Amino acid sequence: MCGIVGIVGATPVADRLLDGLKRLEYRGYDSAGIATAVDGRIERRRASGKLIHLAEVLQGDPLPGSTGIAHTRWATHGGPTTNNAHPHATGEVALVHNGIIENFKPLRDELTARGRTLESETDTEVVAHLVSEKVEAGMAPADAVREVLPRLHGAFALAILFRQHPDLLVGARLGSPLVVGYGDGETYLGSDALALAALTQRIAYLEEGDWVVITREGAQIFDRENNPVERPVTISGVTGELVSKGNHRHYMLKEIYEQPIVVAQTLRSYLQRMEERVTLPIPDFDLSAIRRVTIVACGTSFYAGMVAKYWFEQFARVPVDLDVASEFRYRAPVMEEGGLMIVISQSGETADTLAALRHAKSEGQKIAAVVNVPTSTMAREADLLLPTHAGPEIGVASTKAFTCQLAVLAALAANLARAKGRLTPADEKSIVRHLAEAPAALNGALAYDESIEAMAHSVAAARDVLYLGRGTDYPLALEGALKLKEISYIHAEGYAAGEMKHGPIALIDDAVPVIVIAPSGPLFDKTVSNMQEVQARGGRVILISDYDGVQAAGENCLATITMPKVHPLIAPLVYAVPVQLLAYHVAVAKGTDVDQPRNLAKSVTVE
């Protein structure tokens, strides 16, 4: 969360900094700001709220200067006010920061005891003052930053501008990503490659603990021991064009509609269609020795992992532990020899998941990373990179990343099953055929968009909504409830259908819509039995099933949503579409901000 752009340039940079922030606004939209070095002073423009407010400030009060830093914020310390907006500044330095300074309170107390006056409520401002003190004492910028960094505990990506040195910036990272971009007579800093896409595709990823001094001529990088180091320059491949909504009203809807294409792109890397075999991006990675799998993720990615647990245990007969990343380390997990940890993250930078990865690695586990950003920290630290090919996902509520994660995890489950001798050649061919059918089935599901929109009003008026499912439909019930909460602000809960009679059925009345996810198949009759218990108590049921299921059980429902009939293996991918579309249309009906829901940001890079 939060986005950083920095430019040491040859021409005015304010417009380009603002353009970079537009690419990053999905990372945080509580406030934004820009600072530049101009004629021996630091100039700032800041605004609370969305980026358009900063653009209006700049239009009325333009900002000169050819070196500058910019930031779009998701509030952690201090409310989303202009005073708390980055950059934070003293007379000597301006600074932007992603992450959290955990020991800011003793540092702040120390600064105020020395007579420093801090203007904001943030943890970030203490760093600006600590660096400023060193500069005021006569230290060069690099020396000042080198002295201060060891005093900071927590997670940070920093970009620092100096009044007396308008031709350089200093950056640093620990637990939060930062990249260096190389241009023609210019050098850049960014929180990710997308931030710099319009400026350059030649980038270097700073490693954990690195700090860097950038000038127009290039960058000098130091490791955490202050030794000069070289980091490889790669071509990011990220387009310089701003991601467009196309002809869709919101990014979320566009990304829902992209799912057939991106799932096909993803499966192309994991299926050998001619031979009807599954494969891995690293063919010689040995899965046969894996004795236990641990899946760790957050939010929507956790629910993808929950579906995968069913697949791994069903196909490969390998036991699976599943953990919410923020809880994983705190239960003192027992990591057996021969274990594989699978981390799942759209960004590949999720702080809790990254911490779990490092803990597992220290315990001798092999690491597989299912990520959408192949140059992310998790991707670089994993033994096995399993990229999804969803493309940039701008809507905060994850959609296409989720279905691509499911596609990758299904392919991995099949690979593990084959490595374990649990998959016959005929079974493998069948799995490949069914997975190959997923993009067309996703297209078929999208055909029901208008009918879902038409019945969304029956949910939009509710204060509480329940979702029910069994087997792999249970994680989808949880995901459907999460989507509705995220973007419509309606309280929603997902339950295993059989658990209703153990307590939640007390919530049922005619004001609580109940969304039942029940494709026809082995679990259909059991789920319908639970659905009928709800109906017997006055519950208003919306049934999501295929034609056979709707014909068998849809008669007394408030509404039905008919999906294509698909094999159970790909049902989680296909049934993700109606729960996404339902949440979307309910949110639109309520008039909420679909792409940038309150209090949320796309990438959670602080614990």
C-alpha cells in the first residue's frame, strides 16, 4: 500500500510525478503530495482525498523543479488529512515513506526533547527530522541516511530529497519494495515497475536492506552493511500506457470480463495441450519428495488456497495445512522435513505472507510462490516461481487474480499427484481437458451478467447477507461474502452449508438474503437439504447452480442464477464469476466506490 515515485531529471518533473501517481492510486488514495528542490529550497504541494484533489492544487499553484518525489497514501499512522500527507519536510529535507516505523514513539520523544517541532501525527515525520539533524550538523546526504537507517525498526521504503543537493535523491528499503529506474540522463525511484512504466523499462530491484544514491548519471547501491553492490538491470516489460477501463464503467468490471483471456494465458504455461500433460515453469523442480504442504495467504488469496487444499489432498493424497498469513508465525508452527510452503499473493509483496515465507525458509522448507508479479520479492525469494498471468489488476477487490491463482493451483495439484504416483496417464489427460475448458466456461458465465444485474436490487437493500456452500463451494461462499463486504459495505458472512444448523440458522429471517452456491453433482443434494432448512424458516434464497440444479431446486427461491454445467474441477473458477458480478452490481446499485472502496488499498505491505 502507498505509492512512491522519484525523479532526478533534466526537465521539470511535477507533471511526470503526478502521472506516476495515477498509476499507483490503487495502492492508496487517502492523500497525495509532491515535493521538489527549487532554487535552494524545498517546495511542496499536498492534498487529502483522491489524486484529483492534488491535481487541482497543482493546477492552481504549479510546482517547478527538475528533481522531486511524490506519494499517494493509505493511512496507517495518523488520519487521512493534508497535514499527514507525504512528503513530510523540514527546512533541509523532504521524505516519502511506505511501511511502518515501529519505534517511532521513542524516536519522536527523543526529537521533541531536543526541541524539534513535529507537525503531523505520522510515524514518517520522525525519519525526516532524524535525517535533517544530521544534515544540519554538516553531514552529506548519503552519510546522514547511512547513520539514520540502523535506528529505524519496522518496514520501510524511503525516498529522500535534499534542499542543498537538488541533483540527487537517496532511497532505502527494508520490508517494503523499491526499484531504481534508468533513463537517458535521468534516474528514477519507484515503489514498483508500474510507477516507472512511462519513464523507463530498465529497472533494478533493491534487495532487503539496500539503500541507494541516485543522480542524473545513475545509481550507487549499498547493501545493509554499507558495501557498494551491483543489482542486475532488467527490462520490466510493463507498458508505459496507463491501464484503461476500456468501455467498462469500472476497473473491477473490466477485470471480471478479462478472466477468460487471462485464465487461458495462465494455463498456457502449465498445460501441454498436444501431449495432454501438466507441466511446471521449472520442469526439474522435484515434487516427489514433498511430504506435507503448507499454504499461507491473506484475503482472497487465502480462499484460493482453501480450494487448493481440497485439490492437493484429493488428487495427490498429501496432507495440507492452511494458514492466514498474519497468524502463521504466532502459533509456533511445526515445519516437518520435506515440506513445501506455497505462498499466494497477487502483488508478491504482502507483508504478512512474506514474513511467513521467510520463517518457513529458515525452517528448511521449500518455497513455491503463486504471484502475479514475477519480479516481486516473493518471486525472487522462492524456490519455485508459479506466475499467474493476470496482468495489472487495478480494482482493489481482486477478481481475475483469484481465478488465475485457482488455475495455477489446480495445475500444481495435478503435477504433485503425478510426482507422487497418484495420477494415471488417463487421469492426467482428463484434468488437462477439463482445465482447457475453463476459459470457454468463464465466457459462458459472463453471459448471465444482465440477469445478475437485474436481481441485484434484492440484495442491495439488505443489511446482512449469508453465503452457503459445501466442498470447494465453501471457500467460494467465503469469497462471495468478502467481495460484498469490500465494495458494498453490506455485512456478509460465508458458511459451510452443513454448519448452519450449528448456530448461524438463528440469523435467518425474511430480511436476510441467503446466497447458496450449489452446482449439480455429488454434494448437491446435501446442500439443497441445508437450503431447504433456510427456506423453512422464512429465508430468502438466491440459488447459484447449473440448469439441472436450478430445475431441481429453484422453484421456491427468491431468484436463481444459472451457470454452465462444468466438471467439478473447474467449478470454483466458473462460480467465482457470479459472486463477483453480484457484489459488483449490488455496489453499483448502492452508489459506493467500486474500484477504491473506503479504508482499503490494493497491496498490503505492512503487517
